[in-house]
Amino acid sequence: MAKSLVIVESPAKANTISKILGKDFQVKASAGHVRDLPKNKLGVNVRKNFEPQYEILKDKEKTVKELKEAASVADKVYLAPDPDREGEAIAWHLSEILELPDKKLLRIEFNEITKDAVLAAIKAPRRIDKKLVDAQQARRLLDRLVGYKISPLLWRKVNGRSAGRVQSVAVRLICEREAEIESFEPQEYWQIKAELSRSRSKTFFTAPLSKWQGKRVIAASEKSTAQSMIIDSKKLADEIVKKTEKQDFKVSAVNEKSSQRQPQAPFITSTLQREASTFLGYPVKKTMQIAQKLYEGIELGAEGPTGLITYMRTDSTRVAQQAQDEAKKFIISRYGKEYYPEKPRVYTRKGKSVQDAHEAIRPTYPDRTPESLRHELKPDEYKLYKLIWERFMASQMASAEILTRTVEIGAGDALFRASASEKKFPGFTIVYDRSAKEVITDSASEKQVEEGEDDEEASNLPDLKKGEELKLKDILPSQHFTQPPPRYSEASMIKTLEELNIGRPSTYTATISTIVDRKYVERVQKTLIPTKLGQAVNALLVEHFGNIVDVGFTAEMEAKLDQVEEDKVDWRGMLKAFHQPFAETLKKAEENMNKVLILSDQLCPACGQAMAIRSSRYGQFLGCVGYPECTTKIALTKDGKPVPEDRPSDELCTTCGSSMVIHYGRYGDYLLCTAESCQEKRPILKKTGVECPRKGCGGHIVEKKSRHGKVFWGCSNYGANECTSAYWYPPLTGGGPKGSNFCPKCNSLLVYKTLKRGDQIACSAKECDFAQLTVGQETHA
């Protein structure tokens, strides 16, 4: 009997689904796109109504051949790429390549890789959604038209790498923020706080000055009105302090207010990326890589590969009824009925175009707690799963009830105000309450820091009564200056792009990675800073392609792409409407754009003129502006720094005995013989201090790399003297059982293994089972 064929995107996903479907199904992976526009030409026939010219990717020819062979003998072919526009396009490309009858070719989708979801999808196949495919095609062709037409111009005029429709807008935002920071002029302002206590108490609390002579005291960064004032000088601050410290301090008002704090919606792609960046310190790319693994399936012992979260590229906050029911059951069982709201929570995203066939990012099994998986997941996987699980569970729970007490204290013309809040009922915060103290931040604003301090001080606020007289300990004036807007972090960049409707959740990771890889932006202490190249390219694009890098125009194009998906706009018509004015703009730019030199801070060592950053097919380098009269060049490292001069080493050449120097090459540092007649090259080996266990070898165990780039540890004589000592794990260097580096059972070298269940000292010999956990010291003999 012929099997049914299921085609998914990744091998990991294929393994998980294969376990669910069993022997009657064959599950194969396409490993992403198998067909795309050509790399070496435009691939869009503008004259034939923007007809795309797709071709099979060279590295996928073998995959396509295998898929065709499997499809030809299958009774049915289920196309199961990811449930989004990109996945729909992959399914369509596969259908075009496989050339099977419609009745045999079926599209299925699922938001989670669980038995129920996969089997339900098999029972409810559908046809490929051409509207989704058209939306993806339109986006792909629009990006190709922009990038392929502008990039050669940038290469000629500024030695830039390339331009992209969304990436160029992101670079513009980062450049504009940098310009704001550079032009920022700080403004002085003062704050005044009173240290007070009850008349017979030794415990003091702090109350900031709220009003002076009836006007509200504000920071210089706040908007000023006729009813507000800024204490803008030490003279004014001292005057207020002098007048106030002589006054009696009396409580003029005490107000209590009850409020409810609502939980946040479960994660969508952008909010997950932001929270993981803020609280875990993960770059966007790392977050998505880990989330992909959690979605596609993690090996859970006897259970095998198991999908732990729903699809991670989504802009929907919808939660399936079954998941809500399971969460309710868990919450009531674990925390009690009072922790579940009167009605199940429903989250919507107003004003946003979302694909609500999707769900929010949530655990596939709400009752599978992070702690229950702690020893099954790697540390980074555990942290991200915990974040997702807690956010989802909290989103289904009751509100927190907060009591806020505000006290106003009069002292002549001054009014001081102190507030304190307490939780009367924790509600969802018992599960998920991310406080400012947990934030891994690159540059906390002054306001955030001050607010944190005020909260700490206000927590000492006693139970004061109206009319009560207070004792003054001190009045403390403090000088402050307004701060420039912070540089974008990856998290704040994503938030801004989302708010401006630039790009889509699935594109944010690629957008940030691309502008960093092209050297338009660099990461410095988790912030994004434009390079000189990025600023030069941005200036040219703003001048000559204002529309392309205009935030409003780009957002408008995103809206039109959404309308293509909704079948409200024809994708070819949309491209035609864009291309005609774009072609005219391109022609003008080719005529008017001047060549720009990007000057470095370095002077030419030969003639003293400036050195400019230039590019070649081998990468960037510094070239003298006096070219062709002066041909001085300085190579640059991958980080854009001048290549260092040769440095001395303790190594001698094994061929001629001459000294060797550390020389920087295309792939980093290596050892080079100083004898011109020899020029022997050797990699720099990282020593471990452990002698090779092979008798008579005399070598040492060093860190090496295989030809595929994988790190291993081997003898320094590896490949010579027939020494084959090599290990995939690092050798133990600090002494193992009984202070030795060798196995107490067989005398082989001990190695250090990092496993899911914990760190382990183990014997390197395959036939020996000695292992000892470094935590708990449990020895397996």
C-alpha cells in the first residue's frame, strides 16, 4: 500500500511529525524555499506585467529530485510548511515543481505540533490560498525591484553594499536618532525632596516637592504650561529650600484609591522578541532560533521529539478554546478559584491587520510547567520557555488588586506629595510580574531610575492622618540635566517598527541582522549605532530616494500588501503603480547623485592625506584620497579595524627553525615563518596544559577545528608521528577523582561534558562507562 507524503520545512519538524503520524506516512523536509528569483539578475519581467522568473536553487536540486521521487509513488501529498505567507508561498512553489493533479496535492496547516493538531489538519486539508501567495509574491518582487535597482548605484557612488526597502527605513530611523543625540543640548533642572518623620518616630520617609506657590513642579523634559514651573537654577532651588525649611510641615490630605492591574496579552512575535531582549538579554536572532526549536520539537526522553510552543511567527493574540480550558483547569487546581477571572479573557489588537487564523505564542500543553522540563531543556531553552509559559498563564488569570495611598504635606508655599502602593490581591502577578529590577538594559533613562528610587522611598510611608504634624529632618535639593533620547536597542527598534507599521513580525530579525552585516549599523553595548558608511548611504537615499526611505510611504506600502492578501488590491497593479514613479526617480538619481568619499579618522602613513573607507570584492579597506598619485592601502578586519602588524611569538618554525610571528590573514590570526625562503604557515593552537596520553608522543592536547569548522581537542602532533589522540569534549584540566586527569577505572583521559542533565566528568574511552556529575557528585561505575 502506498504511503502518504507530508512535506514540511525543517528536518527537526519532520522528526516530530513523523513520530505522530506513524508508519503510514512518509515525512520529508524541503529545508525552506526550494525556488526563488535568480541571484545574478533582476528576475522580474517588468514588460510582461511583472512576471517573476523563478528558478530552483542550486543547493536544493538534490532535495527537489528526492521530493519528486517520493511524491510520484505517494497516494496523497500533504504540503505542510509553516502557517503564514512565507509558508503558503513555499507550498505553492512545491506544487508548481511537483506537477501533481489537484486531487492528490493537499495543503494542511497547524499552529502547534501536537498529536491533536496534526491529526486534525490531516482530516481537514484545503487548497493553497492564492491570496496569501500573491501577497508574498508582491512583497518579494517589490523588495527585488528596490534592492536590485538601487544597490548598483550605491556601489558606484558610495561603495555601499546594497539597499533594501525595509532595511533602509530602519537605517534612517537609527541615523535620525543619532543626529538627535548629537544635536541635543541638556537643560538644567532641580528636584527638591523633604526627609520627614512622625513627631515621635525615628523612621524617616521622603516626599518630593510637588507644587510651589500653587504651580506644579515639573522636570525640564516635561511640557510646560501656565500652571507649571521648572526649578531651573541652584539659586531658585536654594531660595525655595530656605523659605520652606522654616515652615511647619502638616499633612493636608490623605487619599486612598483602589485599582486593578490587568495582565498583558500572551506573546506575539514582536513582544516575545522585546521581552526576551529586555529580561533575558537575548538578541532577536537568538530568541527566534530557540523559539523555532521549541516549536519544532525537543527530545523529551521516552516521549521523543515534542513540540512545546505554538508557531512563533504571529501577530495574533487569539487563544484556542481548548488551550483556554486547559489553562483554567490548571490555574484553579494550582492557585485556587479566586485566581481565575469571572469570564475567560479575550485579547484583540485594535487597528492592526492580523492573521487571526493564527494563535498567540503559548505552551502547547499549559500543564507542562517550566520546572517539569528543567532537566530536559538546555538553559537558554528553559529560560525562554519559562518566559512564554508564565506570560501565557498570567494572561488567563485574575487581575491584581492595588491600593494606592497618596499623602499631601503642606509647608508654607510648598506642597510635598508621597505615594505608596500595596497589593491587596496578587492575581496574575503571582506567576508573571516582571519588575524594573529584573531588566537587562543598555541605558536606563534617568526617569526610570528616579521612579525606581521613589518607589523604594515611598515604601516607608507610614499610616498618616490628615492634620498630623511632621518632623523635618532635612530638605535635599538635587541637580539634574535632561537626557538625550536613548539609542535604539534591538527591542526598542522592533517596537518602533511595529508602531510605525514597517515590516512584519517575520521580517524584524532579518532586518536587524542585514543592516548589521552590511556594516550600516553596529552593535555597541546592546545599542544600535550607525557607522560612517550607514550615515553616508542614508544621506544619499534620503536626498535621491526620499519616498523609498519615508516612514509614511513604507507603511502605506505595507497596508497595500495587506490589501493584496485580503483580495482588495491586484498585486500586479500595485507593482505597476509603484514602478513607474520609481523608475523616474531612479533615472534622476543616476544623473544627479555624486560620488561620496567616507573619510576615516586615520591619515595616510605615506603622504599624510586622509584615508577613505573603500570596498572591493574581498571586503572593506582604507585607501588614500590622493589616489592615483598615492596608492597606499590598509586592509581592514571584519570588524572594520586596521589589520594589526605582525606580532612576535614563542614558536619556532618546524621546517627551518626560524622564529614565527603572529600574522593576521583573511580568516584571522595564524603563525607565519619569518624566513622569506620558507614562509611556513601554522594555525595558532589553544593549549590546555594537558599532556597527550599516548606513550612516547610528547605532544600536548590543544583546541583545534575540523575542516567543517567544528571545535575538537587533539594532540599537537595530530597528523604527525601517527598520533590520533582526538576528543569532541575538552580534557579535564583541574584534576578529577583522586586529583588525576585520568580515569580511575581504565586510565584513559578524562573529559568535561556539558549535558542537559548537568555538567559531567567522564571517561573519554567509548568502552568505559565511568562518569561523575560535577553537581551532587553522583558517580556511575
